[in-house]
Amino acid sequence: MGDLAVGARSGHEGPEERPGRSDEPGVEAAAGGTHLGSDAAHGDEAKSEQDAKKSEQDAKQPKKARSFWKELPLLIGIALVLALVIKSFLVQAFSIPSDSMQNTLQQGDRVLVDKLTPWFGSEPERGEVVVFRDPGHWLDGEPTPDPNAVQRVLGWIGLMPSADEKDLIKRVIAVGGDTVECKGTGPVKVNGKALNEPYVFPGNTPCTVDDQGGQFKKTVPKGKIWVMGDHRQNSLDSRYHQNQPGGGAVPVDNVVGRAIVIAWPPTRWATLPKPDTFDQPGINALSSAAPGVLGLAGAVPIVLWRRRRLTVAAARAARVTGGSTAG
């Protein structure tokens, strides 16, 4: 009976609530399973964070620079393109082949020529030293240089003067519309104004006494320029091509650009400014004609006012005469 009583009480009241014990297999297994799952999740998160940090560090790390030899062809290509652009539109080097511009320029000098301003419509001005293409047969009989392959390439890209270009260099003395003249030994006159020319080669006279073109009086056509060398007795310039098409004047369209500086040799470095003699008052053809132009402009309103008064007076006289006749 005692055993039954115990069993009956246990069945009715249920098992007693007892705290979990670590030595119970079920509890330990359950607890152990829970701990293992949590550690795996934390491990995945840590790995993801590490990968993200590594990617961020890789992104921040500078890429390894390419070797110089791999970059060299690209640098050379860029340099050639820039040289061609500069030669075509900005500045080009030219070599002085003769003594016709002494002492301003010596044979063998290298000058830099401004090719940019003509693109904006700027035309040559009196006193400037300009490079221009042969207007026709000026270089006939001149020796033709025979450059080697390297010189040809360097000339083509503008790093050396080109041997193929038929160009000349002279000083602009007169422009379109000017009257330029030489009598006796000088001075040269432009629009009646005598030029003081300190750049003329020492020992030379401004004008040359000969019957081949040294004595002249010419009006330069519009769109052209009259050029002369500074070594007057050693320059076949506009004076000596008057019997050719254009009468010795050079078309403005043939002008390559204005020489701005002697770049080589270093001992000869100098700029090539426009002389002050061409800034003297009255040298411009327009200035010399200014009094007549201003007089004409002032006379026009007076003439028109007088004609209007005469017209009004005649109309009044006609009305008065008509009225008398009708009466």
C-alpha cells in the first residue's frame, strides 16, 4: 500500500519542478547545440567584416605605376602632336640663309615666327620683320638644301626649320595704299615722310643708285605689302621684282607670320620690335588725307542745308505766282 500511495500521489500532483542540471544529458545537449550555432553566425559576420576591410584597404592602396618604358611611346606621341599643333598654329622656327637682313639678322640665326595673330585677321604692319612664301620666282637660282632623313622628320614636326618651304624674310616698309619712293641715296619716303632707319646695315645707303629698281616710286596695292632687306646693297627685295606679276609687292595672304625673337644661338638672343620711325605722325596714308576728308565731311551738311533752303524758297515763289494768276 505504501508503494501505491506514493505512486498515486505522484501521478496526481505531477513531477516536481526541479532546476536543470548540468549533468542531465538532454539539457547538456540542448545547451551545447545552441552555443555551437551562435559561434558559427559570429564567425561568418567577422569574416565578412574582414573581407570588407580588406577590399577597402585595396581600394585605398595606390595602383602600381607603369614602367617608364611602357609610358615612353605615349609621351613621344603626345609630344609629336603638340609640336605639330604649335608649328601649324602658334610658333615656328626658321633659319636665316643669307646676309640680306644684316645686321638685324645674321646668316645661321634661328628665329621664332608668330603664326597665331594672322589667324585672327591681323595684317602685317610697317616696320615688322615678316616671313612670307615666295610670291613667284624670287628664289629662282637659289641653292636648294638637301637635308637627311632625320632633318626632314624634325622639320616636318617643327623642331627644325623645314628645308622644303620656299620662304623669305624681309622688313615691311609700306602697306596697301601707301606710296613708297627712293630717290638718290635716300632717305626712303612713305607717304611723303622720310624714314630714319637705324637698322640699315652700317655703310649702306637707304636707297641704291642703279637703274635696275633701286630708284622708284610706287603705290602699294590694297592687300599687299612692300618689303626691303636691312642690308640694302645686298638684298633682292620688292625693288628688284617690279617687272614680275604684282610689281614687287607681296600679297598679304603669302605672309606666314611675324618674326618675334632670335632664339639661336644663345649669344644672339634678342627680340625683334617694330622701330619707332614708323610711328611718326602723318605717315599713314589716311592721316595725310585727313584734312581733305574732314573738309568734305563738313561741307556736305552745308550743301544739303543750302539746297533745301533754295527748294523751299522756289516752292513759295511758285505758290505766290499761282495765287496771283487765279485772282
